[in-house]
Amino acid sequence: GAERLLVETITRHHAPYQFDVVYFLPKKNHCVNELQALGCQVDLLAVNYTIFMLFQIPKLVRLVRSRKYNLIHCHLPWAGIVAKVTGRIVGLPVIYTEHNNYYTYNAITRVLHRFKFTWFSFVIAVSKDTEEALRRAVRNLPPTRIILNGVNTDKFNRESFDPLMTKVSLGIGNDKVVVSTVA
């Protein structure tokens, strides 16, 4: 999801920018090695549950100040809540990317996420549906633009796909037919 999108974005746009990544849930570490290989500093501010991310704001403030960043970009509501407060404290612009329809979140997430939404400097919505839901839910929505989620077709393409090797890697016999859906 968002983690893969982050890796693909950094892969394509790392020069001349420096990207550093902070994540909160230890189980979301599957992209750490790839990010580090791309030159990213990757920090874990570990919590067991998303709501405890709020308690990491002082650590994030210290981290952001010590590295003298110019911008904070965050994905998904709880990271957005933490980032907008951090950005406000340190005086940095915060860009937020919304990946889901706002109304799919639980009530607590919706309320906290909507609070001080104007503290975001800019919002990216990954689809028209996502943008429309935000416009219905949030008064005074900051400047917002739709940037469609896409697939890196340089990396994921038919020419680089070997069906036999994929079956072998997944333990599927060559005599089996595989049907898949990407949605």
C-alpha cells in the first residue's frame, strides 16, 4: 500500500532530494532495507497501537529539529495527525496524502483526523472519490490536488515477468493454472 508507493516514489525522485522516513508500527518494517539502500535514514518511533503515536510527538519534534528538514510529508490519518501537530510546533509545512475514502475510517480516527485539518499546507488525494469525501467531511480544506495512484511500469511490466519462475517461487506446480486479480 502506502509503504510500497513510498519506495517507488523515492526510487524515481531521490535526486536531488534527500528523503528520510519515520514509521511507528514495528510490523511495517518490510520496506526498511529498500529505503536504506536508496539512501534514506529510516527511524522507528515504535508503538503497539496507532493511538499511541500521539505520545511520540515530542520525539518526532526533536528529530525534525535536529535534522533541519524543510518539509514533512505524511501518509494516512494517524501519521497525519502526528505530522500536522509536529509541523505546527516546528514551523514546517506539512503535505498530507490521503489514500482512502474519509468515511471508511472509524469515528475516533475521523474526528481526530479532521481536527485542525487546515494545519496541512497541501493535501494530495489519490482518487476523485478520496477528494470528494474529504471535501464533504472537512471545512476549509487546504489546497488539494488529485494525483492518481499508479504502478511503476518501468519496474512492473510484462517483459520482466517470468510466469514459470513466479510459480516456482510460490511453490505452485507448473501444471497448475493461476488466476489473479489486482484491485
